[in-house]
Amino acid sequence: MNRLELIKNSELFQGEKYLNKNKNYFEGWYYKNTAQNKGISFIPGINIDGTKSEAFIQIITNNTSYFVNYNIKEFKFSHKPFNIQIGDNTFSKEGININIEDKSQNLKVHGNIKYTDNKNISTNTFAPNIMGPFSYIPFMECNHAIISMQNTNNGLIKINNEEIYFNNNRSYIEKDWGCSFPKSYIWCQGNNFQKTNASFMFSIADIPFKLFSFKGLICVLLIENTEFKFTTYNNAKILECDIKEDMFNITFKKDVYTLNIKSKYDKGLKLAAPVKGKMTKDIFESIATTVTVTLKKGKEVILCDTSNMCGLEIVKNCLQNM
């Protein structure tokens, strides 16, 4: 499959050309599944650090996280239809099937979740995904794509002695690929609002770009079937970015619209992130953060609602300088 087709279908495995090369590379998909006040996310992926290639699955719940290693030979993929397999685990846009046993961590995870009613962001030639025209640039250290802003989930996952039932709840799918995560960023996602059928995600990151770097913004708010985007490439502005040890308060502006997102949060649980293809960077994520989102058109309030079971990561080496 040629590069343009891969860009237009970013859920597909992008790194086939790196599998037999000694080049730093990672690629990971993120499946976040919520059920009322419980959740579980799976991150299947691969990493190549120049000397070795490995596959992995990371798991995070409300109160635990795990990293499970696999031989790269246990990683398989299909383009038509899109499907990823690692060991006895499969991941697609239609659902996931999980069968993990890791005696070294006393970990057993089994079950499946089916996805229906996938809603994704709008795309076009200029913006084939959330990164817009930056999607076409081949030297980005980290590429990001949204695969499903929201879908309906049904199924059961059993992790050790805990059972998590999904009954017409919500899931979200995205992915990253490249060689390294940004040195500093905030990422947040939620789709369990109290009063509104809405979903959102946003990220602000320090983006290296050849000889300089810039603060990159991507944000999507989907209310029913109406989409609001605030991004660097559509000239949205960051009016406020107040990030402290236990809270953040961030405001974006695009034309007549302002979007405020705020939350109090805990540190979260440890996950691994890539640096030059090596999964050596510790990051901390919560999938049970409560976030309040307010969208205004001028002075008119379009949305003011609270979402629980939000995903949140903050790596803020430089963010306080915004």
C-alpha cells in the first residue's frame, strides 16, 4: 500500500517498512473503554530501537496498569480489513478480543468488546486526520490520528478477579506512531457526559520541527453530529493554559467560539512511552478523571457539561511557559 493510501487510512499499520530495518520506530493503538464508573484501556503496539524489535500490550484500569511484552513475531496485521493481532489478542474498529496471561505479573485478562455506531472526525484532502496538513510531513517525530471519536460498546472483560461489563456504553480509539513522544504535552479525552451526547479530545504539545519547535494544538468537540475543531492549522488560539500539580484550566478560541476545559486530577498510573523507539519514558495516565467542558459562541453557552472517566496525561516539562 502506498504512502498516500496509508495517510488517508491512518488506522492501518504504518510501519511495515521498518520491521526489518534497524531504525528507531514505534506504533501504538489506544482503545479506551468505559462502563459507568469503571474503565479499561488497551494499548497494543510495537517498538524498534535500532538493535531489537518487540511487540507489547499495555493495560490501564481505574487503579492498575501493566506492560506485557511479546516477541515481534507475534505481531500480525491486516490492511483489508484493518486488524491487529498480538499473541492471542486482536484489535479492529469492530471490537477487541483479549486473552492475556502473564505469570510474572500475576495477570490474567480475558474477554471481548464489540463496537458499533463508530463516529469519527470529518476529513478531507487538506486534513486527512486530526493533524491536518502535518499528516503529510514525513519527518514528524510523533504522528497522531483519531480512529473513532465515539462508539457504542458491548461485552465483558475480566481482569484477574474483577469483571467489567459493557452494556451500550462508550469507547474511543486513537493511535500514535513515529520515533518519540513529545518532550512535554497534555492530552485529555472524554465521552461520558452527564447531560449531553458529546465527545472531546485535546492535546497541546511541544512539537520539534527541524531546527525549531512550536506549541501544537489539536482539539475536537463532537456534540451529537456537530463538530467543533480548534487546531494550530485552522488558526485556533490558546487563550489560557494554566497547568498546576493537581488542576488545569485551559481555554481555546476559534473565530466566535471559545472552549474552556478544566479539571482537578490525581497523578495517574505509570505507562511506558517511546524515546527513539525505546519504551523507556515513564508517563502517568488516569482514565477516571472528571472534566468540565464549556463551549460558547460569543456570550451564548452552547455546552456546559461534565464528563467522568476521562483519560488524562500531563508531561509538563515546558508547558508552564505557554
